[in-house]
Amino acid sequence: MTERGGGRFDANYAVSREQLNPSGGKMYVQDLISRDGEQIYDRIEGGGVAYFCGLKGMMPGVLEAFEGICEGRGVAFKEKMKEWKSKGRWHVEVY
């Protein structure tokens, strides 16, 4: 599911009990990040904000997806994440 707000806001939802990923398995947020990674990266770099909220078990997959995106661009993800955090562009609230 996707919601758009006049070009300034996009919300994408991964509902594992209702959606399937391209491989036919459950849809998780990392599947959407992998699918839309280039656009997500560009938006964060351009001043957008990434906000992750939910169970802490989702974060390894999220981080792995971003590592792949950064690797494809020749960027060190850990350094990029530190930069995004310092600029207020990367927020994680997990429990």
C-alpha cells in the first residue's frame, strides 16, 4: 500500500499477513526498501527523513537492505547512517 501527499510525503506499508513479496513470501519493510532503494536513498540525501518504528527484529533486515543500496553506490553505509543521524534524517524507534 502506498499513500502520496502532493509529492512531499510517501508512506509505504508492508503488511506481512496480507501482502506477498516478489518471491512469493511474506512482504516485509526490507522488501520495499530493496525495491525502492535508489529513490529512498536519493530522498534522504535530498533532505528527506527515514523513520522506522516497530519490533526491533525488523532492523537487521532494514540495515541489510540499506547496506546493499549503499554498496551499489560505493558508499560505506555505517558512515552514511551516522551522517543521516547527525542531520536528523534517520530515526529508529523499536522495542
